[in-house]
Amino acid sequence: MAKWIAKHEAPEPLEGPVVATVTGGTILWFALFVVQLPFYGWFADRGQLWWVWTCAAGGFLGLIGIWYVRGREAALKRHAESTAAARSELDTP
């Protein structure tokens, strides 16, 4: 089997409103959890309780995701500021 070699460079990753996207997804998971709570007995009777707990787990994992992407965004901002400061020092005669 021959080794695979890329024929072109990988594209740059897309950057967007990551914090807002993860926050929106987390809110959606918690909303689905709350909407399903009144039907807990219905899900239990049919052996489908995993639907309810999947939504709860998604919400709690989303909280971890919010913490992570906020830290990532702050680190990217710090890096951009330090790079800009270093460039401005190099450009100053």
C-alpha cells in the first residue's frame, strides 16, 4: 500500500462566532431537557429515558464547552495583541 501524500495545503480553519454558537447549543440542550421533564413517566414506561438524560448531559457538557471556547478566544486575542506589539516594535526605527 502506497503512502498517501497531500497534493495541496489544507485550508485555513473557519473562524466565526464560536462562543455564541456553543452557548446557543447549550441553551438548546437544556431547553430540550426541560421540555421532556413533564413526560418523564412516558419515557420511563417505554424504556426511552436515555432521551431525557442525553439532553441533560448535552447541557452540562455544553457548560464545559462554553468555558473552553471563552478561554480559547481570550488566548487567541492575547496572541494577536502580542504579535501586533512585536511587529510594531520591529517597525519602529
